[in-house]
Amino acid sequence: LLRCRSIWLLCAQYFACSYAWEFVITWFPTYLLEVHKFDLKQSAILAGLPLLVGGFGSMIAGAVAPRLQGRFGMGLVRRIFGVVGMAGAAGCLFAATVLKQPLLAVAAIALASLGNDITLPGAWTSCMDIGGRYVGTLSGLMNMVGNLGGFFSPIVLGYVVGRTGDWNLTFYLTAGLYLMGACLLYTSRRG
């Protein structure tokens, strides 16, 4: 498994997704309070928006991908969803840094979560195709690498904000990881 290029690309892509997703469940409420000056009640309500919108990403991919797979092939459809989802998420994070209206910035972050979650069904089903009889091992490996992304995310983001006070840098870094994931998916040959 470790000699397969597709596995390394899949794991790197999942690292990027998990790194970005971890922001939503760790630093997003603080971001809402510090940057956009929402009160605690507003922040509590808005903090769940990316999770809600993101959940629809998986459902959209699950509903649309099977209809397109017969026409374009499973691997291509997964790559398209992955590339569009990750590139779209990167664009939304960048937009969140330039939008001056706080609710629009929150909406952009929620749409980034939608893009993130559009990629997930393809990643997990790719484990089945690539892993074959080792699907459990590959799924565990991919998930572990994703958890490493999730582990490093709050540390790196906290360090960047703590040292610079600039939340936008954290968005640029995360958008860069999304773009890296999109490029990796674009260059992959299968899954």
C-alpha cells in the first residue's frame, strides 16, 4: 500500500480537508468573537453554520456523483468533485478575508465547508477501489493522516494568530492547503 502513488495523494488530500475542517470546530467561535465582534449568543448560533452547510456537501456529492459516473467514469467524477470542492473552498476562504460584511464572511466560510465536504464521499469510496481487500487498512491510514492534519491545525493556526494577530494569514495558509489538495487530486490517475 505504501508504494502506491494514489494512496499518498489520497492521504495528502485528506490531510488538507481535515486541517481545514478542524478550524471550524476549534478556532471559528473565537474568530467570530475577535474579528467580527459578534456577541456570545450570535457566535454560538453562527459557529454551527459551516457544519450544517458542510453536511449538505456530502449529500450533494452522494446524490449527483452516481448519475455522472456512468457517463464520465467513476475516477473522473471523483476527481472533478474533489478538485472543484477543494478549489472552491480555497476561493471561499480567500473571499472571507476581503468581505467587509461579517455575515457575508461567515457565509463564505460556510460555503468553504460545503466545498470541503463535497470531496469526502469520493475519498472514502476511493479507499474501497484502491485498497481492495485492504480497504480497512487504507481507510484507517487515510483517516489517521487526516487526524494528523486535524492535530496540527489548531496548533499552527493558534501560533500564527498569537504571533501576528492576523487571522487572514490562517485563511491564506488553509486556502493554500486546499489548493495543494486540489492539485494532487487533479494529477492523480485513479480513484
